[in-house]
Amino acid sequence: MSREKLMVNNFVVAGEVLDIINYKEFNVGQMNECWGYTLRIETNPETGEYQDVEYFTMLSNEKTNKSMDTIYQEVKTRAKDEVGDKVRCTGRITSNDYYKNGELIRKVVLSGSFCNRDKGKASEKELFEPCSKFDLVGVVGDVNVVSEEEINITLLVNEYKSKNGKIKGHEIEVIGRSKPAVDAMKDALKKDMIVPFGGLMTKNVTTEFLPEEETSPLSTEGAWGTGLEEIEKKNKIRAELRENGVKREKFELSLTGNKPIVTEEDIENQKLPFEADDIEEMYADVDDRLEKAKERDNFKNTSNDEVPF
């Protein structure tokens, strides 16, 4: 039985451009000069949810550099023009993992490859309807059943494999948030399986109630004037926190389904970057980047300490 062409790592983000942020230049004046920016795109007009898509290129890459410059110079944004252009961005899901005070922070990055603007063609209208979705193939790592309605899965995904064999991978987490998702995957998924997944990129909002000592009223005894006013303002904020808590927003790769596991025949026929050597190299690449990130964090923490003489 034949198999459909698999999407190794692809996302689609479409909607109105809210703003262009994080313009950066690196190695200015050097042969490896590069630059980039981030498009902030509204993907759910009802809730105001948006996604940030990052674009980055070498100045020497003329084709990509020209396309990126055109978008940067010409695209309309809500921040600047009141109504932004509608765009459709595609690219790959990557990650920027780092340590902060010894704690590993994993940040998913939407690395853009293409960006098309809505030119008003009726036949293309559907392409620019707000959306935020992904399809990818991943090597299953840890499978954690959190509850009857939540399952977290660590995946090794491929960013690219060049013609000369250089390969890069990332570890990311995908989440199933329904009983059918948990029931379908909790026993079926095994470590090292290679599985195609699909889903939506969402912002999961939770409410956290802070410890009592951070929200209980501050004493006003003996206070007066501006000192009393300051404490009363803080107590008003504390009262709101006691009643409503703090809203925490977290980016999630929320699963909507998966397809049959990838076989050796699939890997060979579709030239997927998941040969045993590919997987080993990607894991080694991830480990190497994490080790360097840990060293940078250790150096930063050590350099901030007082050094006795």
C-alpha cells in the first residue's frame, strides 16, 4: 500500500500583520553579515491571539535577502497603518534552548522560510484566513500521561539536512489535551518510534494563585501622606491578585492527531532524514548545544559573583 508524501517539519501561520519587531543586524561589514526581524501575526481575531514568525538571512543570499527586504519595507502593519496586510507564512518549527540560573528553558521558535501577501484574488482568499497549524515527523522520546485529558510527548524533529550531509535537529514538546488523545497515544506510542503528527499552535492560558505572603494586605499602621497612598495602591493590587490570580500564557504545540508510524521503507522511499545515523547525529547536535548553553550560564553566574583578592 502506498503512502502519502509526509511533511517533515512545516507550519502555516496566516492572518493580519500586527507589527514588525526585533530587527537585528549581525557581523555588519563582514563577509558573513546577516540580519533578521519578526512578523507578529494575529491568528485568532476573536481572542486577539497572535504568533511571532522569525525571519533571518545572510546578506550574501541575494534571493532570500531581496524577498525579506521587500516584506520589511512594504508590508502594512496594524501598529503603523491601522490595518495590516494579510499574509501567509510557512517555515519550520525549531527551538532556542538555554539555561538561566541552572534551569533549562525551552523556547519554541517559528523559523520562517516564505511569506506571501494577500493580493485580493478571490481564488486565494481561503489561504489567508487566520490560522496557526503544523505538520511534522518526530522521533518519540518521553511520553508523560499527566491526566486523563493531558499527555505530553517529547519529540526529536529535523530542521534540515543539507546536500553535504550536515544535519540539525531540535527537541520539542507536543501536547494532547483531550481524553481521546490520551487514550489513543498512551499505550500506542513507544520510545524511538518515528511518527507524523499534526496540530495547532496555541497559547494556553492558566490562572496561578500566588502564596499568601505575596498577596495578603500590607500594614498601614503609622503610615500617612504619600507613604499611605503607596501602600494602599499596593494593597489594591494584592486584593485583585487574591481574587483573580495571575494569568500565565504558554505557547503550545497542541495535537489534533497523528498518522501511522514511519517505516524503514518510508524513510528510504521519501528520503526522510531519519536514518539511524541521522537520528544519532541530531541527538548529538542537541546535546552539544545544551552543553554549550550550560557553560555560558555557569560562566555568567560565576562572573557575577564577587571575586576575593
